[in-house]
Amino acid sequence: MINVKKTLHVGMIGSGFMGKCHANAFRAFGGLFDSPISIELYKIADINDELAAQSARTLGFEHSTSDWKALVDDPLVDIVSIAAPNALHEEIALRAIDRGKTVYCEKPLSVSTESARKMMLAVEAAGVANLVGFNFLRNPLIAVCRDMIASGKLGEIISFKGRHAENYMLNESLPHSFRTDPAGGGAVADIGSHIVSMARYLLGGISEVTARSRTIHRSRPVTLGSAELAPVEVDDLAHAILQFDSGVVGSIDVNWMSTGRSMDLSFEVTGTRGAVSFSQERMNELHIWEAGKSAGYGGFKKIETGPDHPPYGNFCPAAGHHLGFNDLKVIEVSELIDTVLTGKSNFTDFREGYRVQCAIDAILRSTKSGHWEKVAGD
Ligand SMILES: NC(=O)c1ccc[n+]([C@@H]2O[C@H](COP(=O)([O-])OP(=O)(O)OC[C@H]3O[C@@H](n4cnc5c(N)ncnc54)[C@H](O)[C@@H]3O)[C@@H](O)[C@H]2O)c1
């Protein structure tokens, strides 16, 4: 008997960094995960016909268009994958939800609390499967951290120290882009959403924040190579103190011009009987300190990722061979397909995307008011 799988057709908008990453993940999913669903890369949209057609050829889509609305409206599209600039997320997602499609949206969910709330309410009213691309949470070692915290292995949690430091905006001749657009731009909104989602995943809700930020490059070229400069109105870096619902006090710093740091999404969680420490720059290692070691045998011990940490074994049967950044996106696609199959929400659904946005908005409000700000959220 031939075992026929149901095929879901992907329509993707945006073919830059994340578009390539989504396409790779959708392509790889079928070969790595045993699923009743098979994925077809059906149609891709970008800003003009030429770029869309070129991207379709290189990324393996059958069709291309410069009209993302037509892509969303295409009855053959089952999953709308949003890998476009932040300011477009709301309009694309609302249209896709209205057409009953599964929506897979890159982080941050949107550019403000109100916008993210509108998207969350629409997706919940329509009951369509949805997921936000907080891919760093898909690392199997992050699940180990979460289990250690939740099971009490670390004792009472007393501190969270998180960081997201990269250097991709260090060069002052880099022009303005959606990343410096006051609507949803800045280091806090861009990479801050990753470390806030990590903090919430590990330690739960955040009720109040206080923060300070700075803009280091106060102007940038309007376009690449242009001599005309325009002021930068968003932050380059920020430090924030977080009050968690649980009573834990923590801190995060975000910095997109962090000299020498290419991908330091890192954290240390401290408990009364142990601690865990992680950095995305060494994403296959977790460092654990446990109380009770004999004298002379103290210090952090290194845990190495392997088949004991599912779904690592889907990628490789041997420990120490390492997962990579793109593999996190493949795991994320497998979780998206799970939500489609089971109808159950993923942790990073649109509601979580909204709550992360509430924390981001409170941090940004505090950088202006200079006071503690309450984090909204319902
Ligand atoms: N999850 C992660 O780790 C991660 C990493 C980087 C970026 N992101 C997010 O992914 C999204 C895209 O970022 P990126 O780094 O890929 O940006 P990018 O600039 O590399 O790519 C954006 C793409 O969208 C296209 N685009 C712009 N306007 C469009 C329109 N009107 N119609 C169709 N296509 C359009 C651009 O031409 C480009 O191909 C952003 O929301 C960003 O925050 C997430």
C-alpha cells in the first residue's frame, strides 16, 4: 500500500537572511522528521519580480511574485511564512489569518504592543495555527536548562543575568534600514526580543522593568554609500533590570555594536544549589554548577549536546558532532507542523509574541521616563 502524505504548500514573503533560513528549514524537515505531512515550497514573494524569481530559483520555490497580497490570497497556500521587515508583519499576518492560513511569523511579532495584541486576538478568534520565530528556544540544551530550573535541581532561583550582544551594526557607514526605523527598530526591539523570550521561557513572567539606553552612532547614510546622513532615533544598546512575577530579580543587556561579539545570546541562572550558564556562540555546550561536590572538585562542568537531548538524534546519531543555527529553524518548523497536526499551541505562539512585545515596550518606556515601568499583558 502506498502511504500518501498530506502536502502543505508554503508561501513565503521575504528572501533575505531569514527567508533563506526558513526555506532551508522547510526543505530539510521532511528528511529529518518522520511526519504525516510533507512540505512543498510553493510560492515566494519579494519586492520586485526579478528578485522574487531569482530567489525562487535559488531557494527552490515553484512560483514567484512581487505581490505578497496575491501570495496570501492564493488558495493553494496553506502556510504563510513571514520573513519580511518588522513593520510588515501585522498587515501580512492579519490578511493570512483572515484567509484561514497557518501563520509562521518572524520575531518580533510586531512593532508595538497594540499591533501585537491585534494580531494575537485575530489569530485566537480565527483558531488558525501560529508560531513566532524565537528559534533560540529550540536548542535541546535550553530544554535541559528549563527542566533543571522547574524540577528544583538548582534550588531556589535567585538570579537571571542575560545578554544579547552582536556587532552587526558597529560599522557607522551601514545605512538606515528597517532595523533603524523608529517603528519597531533598535537593538531592544530587534535582538532584545530574543533574550526577553529566553528569560520568560526559563523563569516565567516579567512584571516590571527599569532600563537605560544609548544611541552611539547618531546618524547613518540614508542609503548604502550615500553622503547624505539622517539622524538615528533608535537605541544601539540598553541595560535593563527585570522584576519577575516569581520575585526573582534579573538583568539583561542588549547591544548590536558589541565589539568582538558575533552572537553572544547568553545567560546565567543562579539558584541556591546550582547554576547553569549558556552562550549561543557555543550552542552545543551547557555549563552546570552543582552543590555537594567534594573539596577540590568544584567548578562548572560542561554538558555536551547529543542524542540524549531530543531531537538532536534526528540530525545525528553521535554526540559531540554539533547542531548549528539553521538546525534550530528546522526544529522550529517541526514544532510548527506539530501545532498544525495537534491543534495545540506552541510556547511561542502569538500570545507569547505579544507578551514579549509588552516587555520590550516597557523597557523602551523606561529608557524615556527614567522610572520603573509596569509590563502590560493579558
Ligand atoms: N529569528 C532570528 O534569529 C532572526 C534573525 C534575523 C532577522 N529576523 C527577523 O526576520 C525578519 C526579516 O529579517 P532579515 O534579516 O531576513 O531581513 P533582510 O533584509 O535580510 O530580508 C528581508 C527581505 O524582505 C524583503 N521585503 C521587504 N519588503 C517587502 C515587501 N513589501 N514584499 C515582499 N518582500 C519584501 C526584502 O527585499 C528582503 O528580501 C525581520 O522581522 C527580523 O527581525 C529573525
